[in-house]
Amino acid sequence: MAHYFIRRPVFAWVIAIVIMLGGALAITTLSISQYPDIAPTTVRISASYNGASAETVEKSVTTIIEDGMTGLDDLTYMNSSSSTGRATVTLTFGNSIMPDIAQVQVQNKLQLVQSQLPDVVQQSGIEVSRSTSSILMVGALVSSDGKRSSVDLGDVFSTQIEDQVKRLEGVGSINIFGSGYAMRVWLDPFKLQKYQLTSADVTSAIEAQNTQVSVGSLGAQPVSEGQQLTVTMTAQSQLTTVDDFERIILKVGQDGATVRISDIGRVEIGQESYGGSSRFNGKPAAGFAVNLATGANALDTAERVKTALNRVEPTLPENVSITYPYDTTPFVELSIEKVIHTLIEAIVLVFVVLLVFLQNLRATLIPMVAVPVVLLGTFGILALTGYSINTLTMFAMVLAIGLLVDDAIVVVENVERIMDEEGLSPLEATEKSMHEITGAIIGIALVLTAVFIPMAFFGGSTGIIYRQFSITIVSAMLLSAVVAIVLTPALCATILKPVNHEKKNKGIGAWFNRGFDKTTNGYVGSIGYLLKRPLRVMLLFALIVGGCGLLFSRLPSSFLPQEDQGVLMVLVQTPNGSTTARTEEVVKQIESFFLNDEKDSVASVFGAMGFSFNGTGQNNAMIFAKLKDFDVRTEPQQEAAAVVQRAQRHFFGLRDAQVFALLP
């Protein structure tokens, strides 16, 4: 095969260019994330039952939905949570089912049991979302002068921002910390009894008298002759003010007397839901958390969200701004950037080493040409396998750089050896060289593949991580073998020149060769000395193995390494039955600690009352602390792990709540 491409170097270049173009196009389509998508497919069902207790929600909503989720393909497990007015059922599937198929199956099963749910739940709507469980970013509306309340800001978010964020590509779901305004009707049970009414009667009256109706038009066809004008009729039918709702008629007596809402209660504009509120650096705020859709590009999705909010920000009320107290994308960008820098450094080091040892710029450039071809081709294989650009796949490429040039080096060195020893031309030497070493190149590729490919067969989440690493490095090895057989011989035949023996024995290269030969001879001598004393060598080897085993046993282990991502989270849970005010007092203490005691490390603090990974409710809260930039936090005590440890020690003394600080 190699002889075919030696005689047709242009065709070899065409193949290499096609590989590079395919990889370059693949880079634009690959998703970018910190780690591979190891989380299984999850589908979340969310339902609202306003006014119902957690026990009522569990019996009348959660249990019914759970009972209906049977016969789903590759369903691994299911968990649910029931809180005041809210039910959430999360279904986790195996990796063999597509996320879209899983969501469709869940929706179909939900339709079968939806009629068994309370009417209020059906009218409120049941949301079925497909998203990852981790939070991509948290945004917040903040009033810089502190004049606007959390409700004001929540109303701005619900009317101007919420729908735009939900529609963005890559957004799986959003959690809203707070709510906007609503017309609240407070009923007096004694007056309801007096007039023989129920809350259902009030609800029916509001629905009947607060609707948008079509009135019709005047002068529309068919009309009498001579009609010159047609007019579309409009009427104000939806109610907008407190007075409008107070005048809603609930009952008309036989004597014509009417009972209105104002007779049995009061109406006011209030918060739509009192289940949660937000704070940012001690000021009222309205926040939202964005969960990434399964398989979506984290960086692109975050950029879309920020772009959409930047378009909206000029239209916001005065002194209201948008900030991001929790954002995982800067760390992902920094991680990928550092890996790219390492990749470039590795390429430069390989070039320097090749130039020093080959001492021929032309011979050095030939293996270096293989680097972009193989790396870009590997990106193309990542796209075909559905993998992403992450720290593990990039790390595999960094390791592969030193290996992928080996095949090309073998070809170049053997060609130069034949030209040096037999005086053949580059073309003849290349043909003879490939006849000798083609089998060796294939053997090298197969041996390296045999080393790394077993990791691709690990199971579970660990297997997903190692599989991407394994496939990446094996793909690079196989591509390097292809390049060594297709492109490298063609380059050797066209670029290399016959060996100049006079120039070879002069200059810095000759000085380096003499020094290297002395080092080699010294190494050979030391090996000979050790071979004469096998017992000492075996004893030394046993000590080294034992020391390595001892150190390995003492290494800490974890699923993934804990890294400073520039953010940390705090979970807060006060005793059952605690009010929002009591929970907020604890949140204020935590804010004070971060903003005062940790002011050298913490940039901002965002608190969400009524929301937590432990569940929802007035006794739950969650805090997102954003740390200062990495170039500002240069001391070890300013690292995220150190801040978490100090926070844990401080929060341990709180008696009114359980507080846990953790890294994302």
C-alpha cells in the first residue's frame, strides 16, 4: 500500500487534507463541557397543587403519577418529592435509550393517568422536562438602590425574561426563585357559610366573568345593499383591577339581591406564590437557575442565555440589572484553555526533541506534519462516536502527541539509515524502507491499541469516563499508523535529500552526538555492572515496588477530583414547620459570614429561600457564593476548599439550622 502513495504524493496529500477538513468541521459541532456526560438520562415531572399540604400532594398527585410510570424502556429507578403545593417525580433511565424517546414515553404514560389527578392540578399544567440534574448557571435581577422588592423583580422576570430563556436551545429547564404579582382573593369562611357558598363557587364565578370573549363585528357579510363600513367590535371582558374583582357577582337572590366577592372576603394584589424569595448581597432579588438539556453544549447554551438577557437588560426598569452569582462556564473555558496551552507546549517540545536528535530540519518537519492531521482526524472520530470536547478527551490528545509521531519517526529514521548506508536516493530508500517496516508500524499500532482499548469496556459511569479517554487515544494511534503508511513515505520521497557525510560530522550536531554516545556508553556500563549482581537488583526492585504500593494505598480516592471552580454552594435546612422569616434570618447570618469574614475570597452571595437540593418549602434555602477571580485568589487559604472548611466550622455552631457548605 505504501508504494502506491510513494508514487502518488498528491493523492496522499488529498487524503490528509480531507481528514483535516473533516476534523475541523467536527470541532464546530462538538459540544464542550468539563467532563463527559456521565449522568444518565433523566425526565422530570413537575405538578402544582396550590394550597395542598405535602401529605395531600403525595396521596393525590405523586402516588398516582408514580403508579402510572410502568412499562417504560430501560427505566433504572424513580424518585419523588412532595412538598407544600408541589410534586416532583424524577425518572432515571439507562444509557441505552435516547433522551427524546424517554421523554415521549413518559408523556404518553402521564396522559393515561392525568384524568385521575385533581382538576386544579390539571388546570395548572403538568411539566415534563428533560434536563441534567446539575445547575449550569444562576441569574439574578437586582435593584442597585434597593427600592424594588423581591416581588417587583420577580414580576419583571416573569413578564419579560422567563419565556425567552425557556425557549433557548440547550436549556432543559429553569427553576425560579421567587414569583411575580397576582390577584389574591382572601375568603372569610363564616361569610361563605352565611351566604351558603363554597370556594368552588367563587372559583367558578371568577372563571366565568374573567374571560376574553369575542363580540363580533358590524357590517360584516352578509349585509344589505349600500353598506359602506364594517367595524370589529371589542369589549373589555378580562378584569384588571382590585375593584373589578370585588364586583364579581357570586349569587343573585330571588328578590334581586346580589352577593359579590367584596361581601365574602377581600381582594388585593399580592405575590403569586409565597413559597420562595431571593437575596443578593443582602438586597432583594429575583433569581432563576438554568439546567442544561441532555447532550447540549454548556458553553454555547450559557452564551445564548447571556446574549438574550443582554438584549432585554436595556428595557428593564431603572436601577435594575442582571448578574450571574453562579456560573460554571468560566471554569470550563479556563480548563479547556489550559489543556490547549498544554497541547501546544507538547507539540513544541516534540519538535525540539526531534530537531535535536534528527539534526535535520526536513526530517523533523515530516513527523510534525502528522500532528495536525492526526489531531484533527481524532476530533472527527469524536464527532462520529457522539463524544464531546472535555478535559479527559483533551488530556488523551496531550498524551497521544508523544506517541503519534513515533510511527512517522520510525519511517524517517529508517529512510535516512538506508540512504546513509547504501547511498540510495530518497525515493529508492523510501520504497525499500516501507518494504521493511510496514509490518512493524501496524504491529506498533495494534500493541498500543491493546494497551488502551480494554478501558473502553468498563461499565457504569466510570466506564463512560474511561471509554472516552480510551477511544480518543486509540483513534489517534490508529490514525498515526495510517498517516505513517500513506503520507509520511510520500513526504520522505519528495522532501528528504541524500545524506551529506561531511556536513553530518561537523557543527553542534557532532558535538551533541559525541556527548550522547558517552552517556549511552555510561548507561550500558552501569547495566553491565547491575547484571553481575542480580540479587541486589531484585532487592532494589522489590523495595521500589513495595514503596509504590505503600504510597498508592495512602492516596485519597474519589469519583472525580475536587477542583476550585470559583463557586461554592451552601444548603440550609431549618426545623420542620419553620417560617420563611426564620429561614431568612439564618440566610442573613451566612451572608454576613461570607461578605465580612471571607471578603478577601468571596465576590458575591446569592440566597434562594424555599429551594434546596433537599426539597422545597419554607424551611429550606440554598446559597450560591461566587469567589473572586483566580488571579486575585493567589494564597492557599483563598482556595475554594479552604473557604468551605472554614465555613463548615463556622456554621457548625448554628443551633437553629443544619447548614452544609460544599463544592459543586
